[in-house]
Amino acid sequence: MSKLPSVSSEKIIKRLIKAGFDYAPIKGRGSHIALVREGIQGEKYLVIIPKRKPVPKGTLISILKQSGMTREEFIKLLE
């Protein structure tokens, strides 16, 4: 298993948008950003990203799970 890199929330947001995610409808203001994407079979993925530098490893793993990507896809996206 590859090691997850230390990254900022800005980088994660930019890369997920390039991967097909879009900003979720704004429900308020705060310290988190919500991104959404519809999958091939109609499933919806909602990813919540805190505005932090760097994003903690546990939070990064949570973002990975929410995105529906494999660990390898996610690491390749962040490189």
C-alpha cells in the first residue's frame, strides 16, 4: 500500500474538481468545503473537506473513502 502524501485542502479541492467533482450547493458558511460528483451508475459522492494546511492523515483517509476512489487512484490524483 502506498503512503498518503501530506497535502493542503486547496490542493485536494483543485484535484478533485479536475477529477469531475463540483461544488455542492451552499448551505451555509464555515470551515469546510463540500464537493459532489455523480458516478457512472447514478450513485452520488459527497466529499467534505476541512480548510486546513496540511490535512491530517485520518481526515485524508475519510476524504478518500467519501470520494469512492481507490487508494492508488487518489494518490495518483494528488501527485
